Amino acid sequence: MRIAILKERDAGETRVAATPETIKKFVKAGHVLAVEKGAGDGASIRDADFTDAGAEVGTLAASLKGADAVFAVRKPDAATLKKIAKGTLLVSHLDPSAEVADEMAASGLDALSMEFVPRITRAQAMDALSSQSNLAGYRAVIEASQLYGRAFPMMMTAAGTVAPAKAFVMGVGVAGLQAIATARRLGAVVTATDVRPAVKEQVASLGAKFIAVEDEEFKQAETAGGYAKQMSAEYQAKQAELVASHIAKQDVVVTTALIPGRPAPKLITKAMVESMKPGSVIVDLAAPTGGNCELTKADEIIDHNGVKIAGYNNLPGRLAADASALYAKNLANLLPLLVDEDGNRAPHWDDEIIQGMALSRDGAVVHPNFAKQET
């Protein structure tokens, strides 16, 4: 199979969908890798590194010529999509929606969305959301420590004692757990909240305190896939009241709450922000989908009454080399489900992983979330 690796065109996107390590594995397996010139620049991977690994490096047109599959980090822009031949397999983060599914089908591409890798044991090594969220949770705390004008750990000196920072993590998925662990390593006193009861023990195991309204609805608040359910308005009101009293005492807040396919839930109101002390920091990982804080602005750091609110759109991209390495391995682990025994392009359309990821096939929308229902 001939696989094209695209140079990312989104502003600020530093990652790349392949590394010399994965290129070598692909080439050894008999595949041809065509990397667009400059694709690895943001991740400190030179064109020569790709060439040495066995890839062809050239222009976009040269890379796409004869490609059976295209691997990318983000959805290619409209101009690039027009240059990809119909029938090509596209594997990327696609920000899936009904509009994107229609766009993929209209382009004639067999599109697989990395956001939709099922949360099952067999797919863990392919789960790009988890690999990238892990880095995002770490980086969120590092960014918070830079914006916060004080030290994180308690320090006892002859001149006096510096109190430890109080950090609050909202949403304890992969990103949240890593944020907790990182804040703890930096010496903060950490609390965390989530609507899923199963994470309470995980929070405690990392040395943090769990904060939540633990009623009957809370005990049933997790989907079979491990995601948080949309909670009732009544529960949200009770949880908001608890959070409001807690957040006023915090120095650093990291929000990570996301619901696949929906705008991010609003967890922090303007009033909550105004209750926080000047110098406090909020880092909102949900900024790309609207933000968990109602004051968040995507890709901006704003100051509201002395409280800094950071809405980074691409935290994994701030760790481009590591993020690219993990994402490239996710794709490498997915590859066996895209080819037959001879290495020819043959997606396993009957496999639950591919079925879960597929947005379009043969010019039609196939994902059940977006396919038009027959009447």
C-alpha cells in the first residue's frame, strides 16, 4: 500500500502523522511511504530523517500521486481535499459532525475518524484521544504553573513559609488523571471532581481528594463506553453549588470535561470566576468545543478581574515530538486493520473498530450518528 503523510496546514499545528520509527516499520512490512516536504518541521523531524528511514519526500502532489491511503493529524483543508483522489482512505482527526461526514462522502473518500476509535480493550493501542489527552493533561498543569505567579509546592525558609498551591481538576478522564498526577508532583494540594463514580478511587490513588454530589444519579452516571453521561438539570444545579463554594478557594483550576459529539458542558460561570482570588489561573482543555468556562476564548489567555483563563486549542502540539511519536504509533497499530494479508489496501469493514471509526465509504455517509435514516 502507498501511504501519503501530509504536512499539517492548520495554524499552530506542529504534529505529524509519522515518525522515522514508524516509517521503518511500514517500509519493512512492504509499504511505500510518501511524506510531504516539511511535514515534520514542527516536531523537529527533518526531511532527511524521513528519507533515511526509507520514505519518499516530495511535494504534496508527488506524495498524493497513486496513494492508497492518506494519514494526517487533522482534517485536510478544502484545497488539499480536492487533490486527494476519490476512493482514497483518509485516516485523521476529523472533528466529526454531520457536516464533516457529508463533506467526506462528497469528496469520495473512505474516511476514518481517529476521535471515534472505540473505547474497548483491543483498541487501546490505537486510541489517539487517550494518547494525546495524556499529554494535554500534563501540559495544562505546566502552562498553569507558568501563568500562576507563585510557587506550587510548600517551601519552608528562614524568611517564612510559602503555602502550597491549591489545584482543582474538573473531569477525571485520561487528561484529568495526568493533570492530577502532574500537579501533585509539583507539590500542589489537589482536589478533583467528575460525575462518574468509578474514578473516585483513581483520584484517591493519586493522592487527591474527590469532590462531588454523590447521590443516586451520580451512581449511574457513566456510559458503557466509559464516557460521562449528560446529567439532569437538577444534578447540575447541586453540583454547581458545591463547585462554586469550592472553586472560590482554589489557586489553579484545570477543566477537561468533554462529551463526544456535543459542545463542552459549562462548569464554571462568570460568577464563579469572580469569586476566585486575583492571581488564580484556569486552564480550559475544552476550549476547542466551546470551553467548560463561560468566559473561555479559544486560543486566547484572558484576564478577568485578575484571574487568568487560558483556552489553548492544541496543548498536545506544545509537546510536538512526543505527541507525534504517540500518534504515529496509534496509526501504526491501526494499520493491520487497513490491509489484507498481502499488505494491500483492504479496510476490515466488518471489524467493530473500523465500523466505529468510519464516517464515509464509497461516496456515502456510513456512521450511524450521521447517516440519513430511510423513511
